[in-house]
Amino acid sequence: MSSGVDRSPAVERAGTNQSVDRALTILRILAKYPDATVGAVAHELEVHKSTASRLLAVLELQGLVTQSSWRGTYSLGFGLVRLAGAVTAQSSFPRAAQQACEELSRSLPETLNVSILDDLAAVNIAQATGNAALYQAHEHVGHRTPLHATSSGKVLLAFADEKTRRAYGRMELERFTDRTITEHSALNEELERVRRCGWAYSHQEWEDRINAVAVPVRNPAGQVLAAMTATGPEHRLPYEVFADIAARLRPAADQLGLQGGI
């Protein structure tokens, strides 16, 4: 049998770790030829049987392949089903986020959006605007915004892992308005406030005369998946109502988080 695995020069140039490459190739082989023997896998990989057996043992330990106890053959394991389920949950999350924004926009007449962390920026994945809103935020779906100047960015950065926070700490903080935080010491104090209070704001820090309030979207395990934000002009969304807006966002954010997996 032939696995039809792509061994083009482009693949060879990728510099993939050999063991990882072989392990992934085994998964493709078993997807095409269930109940393959160690010898058959070794033949497809063009390696010694001992090498194939070692790789299969590692994959079996992770639940990615399973061995038949009476035939000694291998098939794909249920661990892959769990991984596939996680991918499905993630791909459906933007749709759930859009629905959440649209539902909330019926009672909160501002621009609602949901953003995720991606390569040290906040990326908007959903947006809806209430009928009564006089202003529509510019953070359209797919747009990237800075973490230090936006309410969503502050939420995502405040609850990010230490590696991400350190990486952002090495960046120059660009100024967008007179109120933008441009010193890391001040930003760190602000992020500590966000972690303590559970919500963030941007008080004319990203755009003049525009404010925003954001709360974290957590999955059932408590991990922050995204930030849900309400954005509006200063006269409609003054500093004095920030805490109230955060309280109104939180139930919708909590409900969305339940759809984000664990």
C-alpha cells in the first residue's frame, strides 16, 4: 500500500523535526489504512520496525492511536476525537460571539464586539451595533487593535500568560491620544486593577471622545477566551457609568464562555 504522503521539496525544506514528522505521517497512514501492522507502518515510513514501534508507542500513550490486543494492529485512537471536538468548538465560537453581540445590542444601544488575543494584538471576531447608537466603532471584524490602548486589549493582556505579558512589556507603547498609556509601569498598574476588578476601560485612549468597557469571556475552566466590549461616544458612555456597563456585559460574557469549551 502507498500512503501518498507529500514528500515534495517544499516539505523537505520546512525543516520539521523528524520524529514529529514521522508521528504525523503515521496518523495519516492509519487514517487511510486502519488496522495496520507495525511492519506495514515501518514500510510506509521507510524505517526499521523498531523505530515505527517506538513512535506508535508514544502515540498510543497520548491516546492518538490504539492497538488491537489480539491482532497486534494499530488504528486511530479516541484522543483524536477529543482534539477534533476542540477544533469544532473553536470554529463555532465566532458564530456564538456574533449572536451574543446581536442579542445584547437589543438592550444596550452601543457598539458591541468580541475580541481574541492574537500575536500581541486584540482581533475583533464579532460586532453588532444597537439601533439607538449614534456611533459605530471602527473595530470591524478581523481588525487588529493595540492591547494597551483598548479596553478589550487590557482584558486580554491582564489575563494572558506570563510569556505574553513579558513579550508585550518589551514593546514600545504607541501613543494614539493624549490619554494613551505609554509607560509600562502605568500599564502594569492598570492591568493589576483589571485583574482585581474583573473589567477594563478605555477612556478616550484609543480614539478621542470615544470610550469603551470590556469584560473577560471565560470558559468553564476559568480560562479567558476573549473580551466582550461596549463602545460609545463620551457623552453616551461617560466614566461614571463604566462599572454599570461592565455589570450589564458580564451575564452575556458568561453565557458566551459556556460555549467556548474547557
